[in-house]
Amino acid sequence: MDDLIADFVAECREMLEALGGEIVAWEAQPDDRARLDSIFRFVHTVKGNCGFFEFPRLEALSHAAEDALADVRAGRRTPDGPLVSAVLAVIDRIGEMVAAIEAGEEFAGGDDHVLIQALEPGAEGPAASAAVAVADGKAAAAPRTIRLSVELLDRVMSGVSDMVLARNELARRLRETDSDVTVDGAFERLSGIIAEMRDAITRTRMQRIENLFVALPRMVRDLSGELGKQVLVDIDGGDVELDREMIEMIRDPLTHIIRNAVDHGIEKPAERLKAGKREIGLLSVSARQSGNQILIDIVDDGKGIDGKKLVEKAVAAGSIEAADAAKMTARERLALIFEAGLSTAKEVTSISGRGVGMDVVRSNVERIGGIVEVDSTPGNGTRMTLRVPLTLTIIPALTVSIGSQHFAIPRAAIEEIVRANGTSVTLDSIGGAGVATIRGRRMPEISLADVLGLASDVPDDQRTLVVLRPAGGDLYALAVDRIHDHEELVVKPAAPAVMATGLYAGTTLADDGSPILLFDPAGVAEVGGVKLEAQERAARIVETASTNTIRDDNVLLFRGLDGNRRAIRLALVDRIEEVGRGSIRQAAGQLRVQLGDIILPLAGADSLGEGDDKVRVFRLSDGAREIGYVFRDVIDLMTIDHEVIPAEHPGAVSGVSLIGGEPAELVDAHWLFAQHLGAIARAGEQGVCRLPSGDAWIQNMLRPIVEAAGYLVIDEHDELIPDVVIASGPGETGGSHSGHTLVLRDEPEASGDDGSIYRYDRAGLLSALKAASGGKGR
Amino acid sequence: MSQLLLIVSIGGSRVAFPSAAVESVVELDTLIPVPRAAPHVAGLSALRSRVLTVIDTVRSLDLGESDCSDGIREAAVVELDGHHYALIVDSVEDVVEAMSDPSPIRAAMGEGWERVALGMVETDEGPLLLVNVAALIAGPSSEARAA
């Protein structure tokens, strides 16, 4: 309550201050409507708030003044001298009372009745002094908060930005000269202070978008209850920070879109069941930062927007010609939803559907330099994307280079970075267009050098691919010559001539003082000819697409927690994560590591022992499942070029080899997976399938399928008796066994009736597996 | 009428910039090209922690191309709509006082000059062409689009 009163007092004071000039002007010109209106608004606000706080005297006063002013506004009364004086007296009294409330005192003085009476038509004005008591000594009890104009904050912010740049330049100069240690020390301190200040000033303007999202679940709950629907809200990205002002600006559009989604998008449970969907509708609201934009996606799985109906409506309403309508693309049709006065809702509900919504949403968003996009599939749902600019001028970026020139890419848009010659990457040229396949995911690939028309001395396969997800688009890979550094860059808008290229989001200065251009990932894609509309699912291809995954001998040499040199096949390492010691726990019989919101079994050590706070973990993947492998540090990327001496017993180490001139243990990933995942897999009655352990294709591709079919996979060394043996060619069955043998062939067409199965005949494989185990597998 | 003019030479011609528009005269050393930008945008340069967009005035006037290979170029720094530009010139000569208002030039000038001309001004050093800095920055391409 105290907070509310403080707000009330602050608001009143603010209005009183603003009113100061108005009152005097109104006195000189009582028929000035604008002045009258602002005074009326003031007393009206005060009256409204007083009722809430129970300040009866204030309320009576403001009420009387409001009545009198309302008469004037309605033309029932002409403002004359006495009225003006009376109103001024009331306002002065309000000011005094507010001051008293602020000081926490009872306001005793004065007789309000006289003042109120003076407002009556024909009353003699009291000689109220204009000496306002607002600014008396007591009232100046220091407020804990102050209100600042955003403009001032902007100025401070830009000053701090310049300061950061100046510091960067100074840092460079200092590096160039042999400076004194004491100077360096002082500079370090200055640097620290500037960084802190920058953070603070950035924070003053930034707010987590959570503040906006937090009210959504309740809103959706109430709405869906009212409409007899069931809606599950999934909110993501609440930690994205956005300019405070911007949050206020998108509040209404966002609310409106969500109301629409619940009201028109998501169907009633019965309809959903009829359409073969879960009866609970899913509404997901997510925010993410992409370059200098914030993207807010509102996705529902409801009935979607019927583009045809929209067109019919638009034609009927006369906003488009029938001839034009026929030529419209699906996207253009959907965009009609933003036209004024169109709504596909059959009936007008109290929540939305009056057709005055989306056009207002769009104009509101565009006013702040944003964009609203709509994408919808009838029957499957609608995706609305709000793109709003981020006024934040300092963004983390990755610097890359082509030839000798450096550029920056906003880090938020970067999904991952891979080497073009990496084992999980395949580059193809299809009709002259580049296509990259990264771990079974296919995406367009463009070369930055080509886009920019720059000469590059790095051959294609030596480049580095930066996988980008531009604002509102799909993934694509950008080939750059070199990757440099992560930097926090102060981004300034570039000159119009530079922005006209569509490639850049701004300019900045690197630490060395040279200007750097910051890319707009969506712009680069557009200039590079990448079509961003492509559906995300299309990018996911079946694992069986890449046929040339041969066993390669690239290994990552690292030091285990116990200090031993070890090597692991690079293809198995999905990525390396650094985790805090706290995320590793002994749980359910083994060590487990928490990475984000997943928990993986952890190999590589039986216990963590003592050491640093942070440890590194390989994420190993067999294509279907993952385990973690804890280690101390990476030594280098090597190839196995010496003989591997196999270990005597199967275990965590499959053998030893000379790598980089010294012996290193080769990690037996297969054993690790078997150990750490086996516990789960062994449960229940299972078929056992033996796969050749040395065949990478079989291990990487076939094995997951076999395992998914319910088989426990073993290799030649296992003592278990297999129900099925799979061989990659005739004559390789190896060893005697009692079960079936499946022979795989490389050609789709069988050369003879040898009972072999084409290696990509998934259905054939599965049915053979099923038959072999006599239904035991599943 | 005592407008100050900065006399510079562009593509061999002596012309005048309104000196009020010119913040400073600098020597540019590093020049970072802006790939895909309009041809008259020579690149970016940094001046006291500020990014300057460098305009090749010779190109902007369709008179050819400035030779930036030797590294150091003289340039006039101007501010337009909050952005800072450096206009590469052959040389910066002097600041003089205008002795007349700009008057229309009736002689036929080159197309590039026609576009940026504000008029002719009398000075102690004889008549000079007063150049519209904004038009010089806009360059030929935007002019074509506007037409």
C-alpha cells in the first residue's frame, strides 16, 4: 500500500509540476480548451486515485473541481475569473495535501468547504493565495527514486558507448608503446570501472521480457476458461532483455495476438479431437535475440488462418480487386489479416473478432520500427512473429575474416561453427548452389567471399562454416575464411549508403581501432540468394542420406582426469562442454552430468576427486543417444598413423597407439556406450545382435536402428550368443553362431538371389530382424 | 553575407564547401572497404573512436576514381543526419570569405558537377563552384533512383 501511495504522490507531483505553467496560461485565457483539458485530467486522476486510497478530503475537493470543469467543457458554463481562481485554489490545496501525505502527516489546515463553495456558479471567489506550498521544506523529504526522461538515459548511454570506444583505442595505444606497469595498472582499473558503468547504464534501460510474459499464463487461463477451451502455454526466452520502453510498446500487440490465437486459433476440445489433435491446444510464446532484433514467436496449433476466406472477405469489403486476388501468393493472402476491417471470425466475441485488431497491432509494431509476420497452415496452426529492434547498442559478436578484412556477426544468430573439412560436414554443389550437410542436417551454404565479391585465398574445404539462424528465417551456413574472436562491440548505425547494401546491421570499432562492419544475417542470406521461407522440417533429412561416412582416423588427443593421455575418435564427439563441478553427481548407480536440462551418464572417471571448479565433458553421440565423458583438457587433434595394440580385455580402453610420438590410450566408445546405456537396454527380453565393431557405417548408422528394434548390440568379443549376426558383405560372417545371419549389400538391386538385403532398405532390415529373433526383439 | 568557404580541389577542379558544414580536415590512413556498397563509398575509416564513412568524391561526380593506393588521403569530415562522412579530396587549400550569394551557373557543366552544384560564389580568388555536400554524399546512384 505504501508503494502505491508513493506512486500516487509521485504522479500527482509530476502532474502538478507540469500543470504549473498551464494554470497560469489558463488564467490568462480561460477559453483555451487544451489547457482546460489538461487541468480537467489532473483533477479527474486525483479524484479517481483518492477513492481508492480513502482520502475523503482530497476526493471531495477534486470531485467538486471536476464537476465545475466538466460543465465548462460541456459548454454549460463559461469560465470566468472567479471560477478560474476557485479552481486554482483547489489545485493549490491539492498540492498542499499531497505534500502532507508524502511527509506522512495529517493535513489539518484550511476549510475545504469554502473552496468547494467558491466553485459554485456566481460564488465570490476566496482570496486564495497562489503561493503554492508544494515546495516547502518538509515536502522535500528526499525521494528514493527519481524519474528520468528516456532521452537523458539515451545520452548517458551513448556517452558510455563512446567511452568504451575511447578506452579500446587507449588500450591499443598502450599496447603499442612500452608502458609503465603503474600506467597499466591504472588503466586496468579504469577499464574495470568503465565496464561496470556500462553494465549499470545498460541495465537501467533493459528489462527482462519475462516482465511481459509473466502475465500471459494467467491471461490465457482466464480466456480459455471463458471460451471453454483447453490451452497449454509454453513460454520460453524470458531472459531475453529488451529496452524497457520497447517492452511497454509491444505489450498491447502481444496481448492482442495471444487473444486472437486462443479465441480464433485454438479450437474447442471436441473439434480438436475430431481433427485428430490432442484436446489441449498448445500455445507457445518464445523470445530470442537475433542480431539487433528481438523476435517474439507466438505459435498455436489451432485451425490456422484460411487464406481463401480472407481473400473473399477482402474482395467483398472492396479492399482488393477480384482480379488481383487471384494473383496473390499464399503469403500475401495471409497478410490480408493486417488489413483494416477484416476478420475471419464467424461471430464477434467479446474477446476479439471485431476486425479492428490486427491492423492496429501492425501499425503499433511498425511505429517502433518492428515487423509482424504471419505464417499459417490451415488445420495445423498459426505462427505470428513480432520482430522489434533492440535499442541495445552493445552486442556480443564473433569476428570473422575474408582475405584481410574483418567482419562481425552477431553472436545471437550463430547456431554453431564447424570446419568445412570436418568429418560431420559434407559440402555439395547442386545446380551451382552450395548445400551443406552437417550431422545429417541439410542447409543452404553460401560463401561470404562470393556474397561480398571479395577475393579469398582460402580454398573451399579449408573454410569455416558459421551456421546462422537469421531473424525469422531458417538455418544456413556461411563459409568464412577465418574465425577470430568473440568481442563485445559497440554498434552504431551505419551511414545510409552502407545500409543500402542490405548486408549490414551497423558499424563498430574493433579493439585495434579499425572499423568493422557488422552483418545482418538475414540480409546476408538474402543477398546470397538463400530462400529463408523454407520450412524447418524439410531441412531435417533422414540419416541414411550420407553414404560416404567411412571410418576416419581423426582422433582428439586429451588428458583424462587421471592425467593419462587418451584419444577418442573425433566423429563420436558431438561437442565439448565446460560444466561446474556441481552439475556432476553420483546418481542411480553411476556418475551423471547435467547439461542444460538433460542428464547424461558420465564416463571417464569413477569419481571426480579434487580439482578445479570446472571440468570439461565430451558429449559423445552414437547417433541416437548420448553419454558424457569427463576429461581434463584437450591436447590436440591428431590422426592415428601407428599400429594400434589392442587391449587384452574389453574395457574403457580398446588399445594403445603412438599418437604424436607418445603412447595414448584409445577410448573404446562402444564399450562406454554399452556400459552406460546397456543397463537400460538390457531390461526385458531382448534379442541379441552381433555387429562388426570395426565398421563405422554399421556402428554409426545401422546400430541405432538395430537398437531401436529392441536388440542388444554386441561385437565379436562379446560372449553373449547372438540371435542375429549382421555382416556387411558375404564371407564376413566370422565365427560360428547359432542364429541367423543377415548379409548386407551395397547395391539396391541384388546380383543374385543370395538373400542379402540392401543396406538402406530399412523396412527390409527391420522385418528381417524381427523374423530372425522370432518376435523376441519387440 | 559573410559565409566562409573551404576551398578544396576535386578531380583537378577547385571548388568550395560551405565551411560551416565541415567539421575538420583529416588525413585518412586506413581504409576498410565496404563490399557491395555503392561505388562512391570508398570505405570506412576511424577518427577518434568514431566511424567515418569515406566518400570518394571523384567517383561521386562520375569523374573517375580516386587513387587510394598510396595510403594517406586528405579528407573533409562532415556530419549529415547524425552520420559522419569523410570526403576524399585532392587537397585542401584555404578558407575564404564568400563575397556574394550563390548565383546560378548558366554555363554547361559536367553532369556530375551539375548534380552537386549549389551555385557560383564570388571570392577573393575568383568565382568558385559551391558544392552541395549532401548531394556529393548521396552520389550518382541515389540520384538515378530519385529521378
